[in-house]
Amino acid sequence: MKKAVYPGSFDPITNGHLDIIERASKLFDELTVAVLVNPDKKGMFDIDERVELIKKVIAQYDNVNVVSFNGLLIDFMNKNDIDVIVKGLRAVSDFEYELQMALMNNKLDATKETVFMMTSAKYSFLSSSAVKQVAKFGGCIEGLVPDELVELISKRVK
Ligand code: PNS
């Protein structure tokens, strides 16, 4: 069985993330969305909230689950017998940061591979921080996050 992990901050999940989840779920037998702490980012939603939001939108995918983990991604993968990391790439600007992480993870454990998926063009401008900024100042986030989360996220951010 081919298992993969899709790790990230997901603060909060966007349609760009969901697009990667949907496409990756077709490539692997089991896909685990792992909400991890990025020490370089100050979070807005707490980890449990992020997991709850993701749970609401992945129910339709039989082979996708979501968990949180506090620690190294590699440790999470070894505990769960996962060898492949899926990451989304939006633009060249993502590449340097993602390459560094992929190489670091591979240095920590050479049995782990990172597979990059190109974000769909319609979501190439989208990020969790932009969603938070738009929502914070009362802008419309429809089309940026899953429909069932629009109201929840808008209220919470304000
Ligand atoms: O969505 P993000 O913020 O780009 O995701 C980054 C994340 C959370 C995947 C990364 O910070 C991470 O893997 N954190 C766990 C700690 C870890 O394993 N760090 C080593 C990789 S440099």
C-alpha cells in the first residue's frame, strides 16, 4: 500500500490545499494530511481548530485522514510508516523554501522522498495568510476557501 503525507500549517486550509488533497488522493492509496507546527510562522487558528476545519472538508475522500503532530515531520512519518511527502508548488518563489525543506528532510532520513505537485493555475495566487488578511479587513473570501468554511473563517478571523 502506497502511503503519503501532505504536511503543512493549514492556518487555515484554502481551496489551493484542497485541490492538492483531491489530486494526491488519486495518486496514493492513503493520504494523511498532517497539521504541523511551523516555528517560523505565528499561527492564528490553534492546531485543533485547523484539524476540525480540515475534517469538515475531507469527509468525501475515503482514503484521506487528518492528524496533528508536534515535532519533526520525519519522526511522524517513521511512526506511521510513510515514505512520501506531498507538497504543492505555486510559483518559482515557493521553490527555494520547498527545496530546502525537502533536502533537509532527506538529509534527516534518506528513505523519504518529497513529491511536488503544481498548484492549479486558478489557485496560484492563494495563500492562508492572504485569506486571513482579506477576511480580517472584511473582504469576501468566497472561492478562496471551501464553501462550508467561508462563514466560520470570516467570523473567527474578525
Ligand atoms: O504550510 P507550511 O508552513 O509551509 O508547512 C511547513 C511545515 C509545517 C511542513 C514545516 O515547517 C515542518 O515540517 N514542520 C515540522 C518540523 C520539521 O520537521 N522541520 C524540518 C523540516 S525543515
